[in-house]
Amino acid sequence: MSRTTITGAPVRKEFPDLAIAEETMRAVSVPGALAKAAEHADLLVLGARRPTHPISSPLGRVTHAVLHHTPCPLAVVPRS
């Protein structure tokens, strides 16, 4: 099982009126855990890395799976 921690501290500092929920969970499937956590969310935001190989998919496997299974709108934000 993997452990995923999401921290909203930088966003809270910039947008103090924005409601942000943080959870720490254990899950067999990271995409499954994200989709489950998003069941009551208005928006799920994921960071995305650029692919290391030019032939590979433009999205990573987690982002790709969440895109197909999340029950709410999804924003994919590329890392700089």
C-alpha cells in the first residue's frame, strides 16, 4: 500500500478564503483513492510532470487513470 499526503499550505496562504480538504490515506491504487476522495469534491486538481520520453503518453499513468474515473471536474496543472 502506498501513502499519499496532500498539503494545501501554499494555496491556503495565497487564497485564505478557499476551502481546502486534506486527507492522508492508505490505498492499493492511487488513482482509485483519488477518485474515491473526489466523490464529494467540486474540483480535483492534479499536478503533472512532463514525460521523460518523447514517445510516451503526455499524461502519467495516475493522471490518465484519474481522468477516466474521477466523478468531478479535473484540472491538470503542469509542473514548471
